Amino acid sequence: MKSKIVKNIFSGFLVVLGAFIVGLAFNAFIAENGIVIGGISGLCILIADLINFLFNTQISFIVPYIIVNGALLLLCLKYIGKKFAIFTILGVLTYTLSAEFCTFMQNVGIPSEDLMLCAIFCGVIMGFGCGVTIRFGGSTGGSDLIACLLNKYNSKISVGTVNILLNTFVIALTIVTDGISLSLYGLINIWLCGVVTDFVIQGSQGVSAYYIISRKSDDISREIMLKLNRSVTAFYARALTTEEDVKVLCCVVHAWESNQLKGLIYDIDTEAFVFATRVNEALNKGFSRLDINAGILNKLKKRKKRNVKVSKVNTSGNKIDASVNKNQKNIGDDNSQIESVETKKILKENHFKKLQKANKTDELPSVSQIQDSGEVSLESAQDKKK
């Protein structure tokens, strides 16, 4: 119990130290140089400037900053836990007090004309302070608090990435008021801050696999799954010294979760045997997705093969259509020839019937008959005239 209190006091001290470093970096590089900062701090500065412009007051950005963080702290108290909420209160108070009263750090050693140098150093130092604060169970509030809430329910979302996105959004809003030049320096600042924050939280190791041998393995695995939201694998091994079968727990966690995991184990069984190995890559189950690039390549290959098959089918289909059209054309020509012969035959038959009806004979008149009838008709016509 006593060691647990000492451990919490040490973690709280480091949370306060990290938040204090963030406040010092703000005064040393941001306050007097006019570089735009993002996140909730930048948003609260915009809100304070708007209130001062509309109501002719001199309100500090600390006032809206505390109000916004108060609402976020209520969410953390509900969804993350009391310990994180208490450490976050320490971090927020330390950051606000150091940013408000440590004005002696303004423009120390760095000329205000060299804004690039200010942006780089500010990003590195603020990122280190935020990383220390978050790694030991707290935060400096604002975008860090939102990032921790999102990371709690989706461990694939890193704190640094969320900070970069939120800060970029706020800086995009400040382009209208502060100009594009200072906003671009602010983008450099927040990008470096996010990268350093992720490095401090996760470390160079990235992911570790912890093996735990304890007589209270069931209690330990239950706490890990409930509080860390990590899956645990159990398998049996044989201890050759005692000739007993023991249950071995295996849990893969991010490096920044290692201290919390060891704290959970220590609270349940101080005699547990724990060893860790470095993991080069962890996929799925809260880590990176499995072969996402290979999956995309396979999809592109399959799509290419499918397109080739479709083109072959289309070309063969076109050939078939062409041959069918040719055959249809030939058939159409034959049909037209047959129809013309039949039409001629029918016309001849009709003409023959008309001639039969006109002469009332079953046979056509011969040429001699036609000539005789013509001579008779001429003679009768001459007699009538006389």
C-alpha cells in the first residue's frame, strides 16, 4: 500500500513537471512571437480575442480554457477513470499557471525575428512535455484530453495524430485573423509536437509482449481485459523446478501502456514473474491492420485480371456478332430473292386470270385470232360509214 502511494506521488510529480515544461515553452517561443498555436489553446485564444473585441475587455485565454477543459474532465471522469481525471486536473492547473505567470521566459536567448527556430524548438519541447504528462497517466487538457478519450476506445488512433488533426483545423481558422505566414509556422510547430509526443509515449520500442506467471492469473487477466481493453492469451507450461503445471499469460501492448500493465500486475500479485520481449510488428486486435498494402495490391491485380477477361469476352462477342450479322445479311438476300420470284409468279397468274375473264375463254387468244378479229372489225366499221 505504501509503495503504491509512493508510485502515485512520483507519477503525479512527473505529470506536473511535463505540464510545467509545456507552459514554459509557450512563454519562451509562442507568447511574444505571435506564432499561431492550434488545439483547444488556440481556439480559446480566438474566443478571448473575439470577446475582447466585442465587449472592449482584457480577458485572458485562460478563462475559456478552464471552462472547456472542465467539460472535458467530466467526460474523462465518466469514461476513463478517477486517477486519470485527478492527474489531468494537476496537468491543466500547472499548465495554465505556468503559461500565465512564467512570463520571465519570454524571448530568452532566441530572437523573435527567427520564427522558424522558435517553431522548431517550441514543437520539440512542448511535445516532450505533453508526452511525459500523458505517459504517466495525465494530460495538459484540451486536444490532449480529446486524443486520450478517442484512444481509449480505439487504440489504433494515436494521441499525436489526433493532436495534429485538431491543431491543423484550428490553425486553418486563424489564417483569416493572423495571416498565412504565422499560420504556416504554427503548422510546423504542431507537427513536431505531435511526432515528439508519440515518440515519448510509445518509445522507440513500439510494441511489447508481456509474459506473466502468477498463482492469481485469472484475476490478472480479468483486470487487463477490463482496464486496458487488451486481449490475453493463456497457455500451460511445466515448471521443472517444482514439477508443477503453471498457467502463462501473454499480453501484447503498446510501450506507453507498459507502466499501466505492470501496475495492474503489481496491485494483484507482487510475487508474479514477468518478462517482456520486443515485438517487431503487431497486426489487428487494436494494432495495425493485417497486410493492408498487400490487400490493395491484390485487389488491383484481381481487378486487372477481371478487366482483361471482360475485354476478351467483348472481343469474342464482337466477332460472334459480326458473323451473325453476316449470316443474317446472307439470309436476308436469299429471302429477298425468293420473295421477288414469288412476286413475279403471282403477278403473272393475276395477269393471266384477267385475260381469261376478258375473253371468256380458258385459253389465251392466238396471234392469228387477234389479227382476224382486227380485220373483221375494220370491215364492219367501213360498211357502217358507207
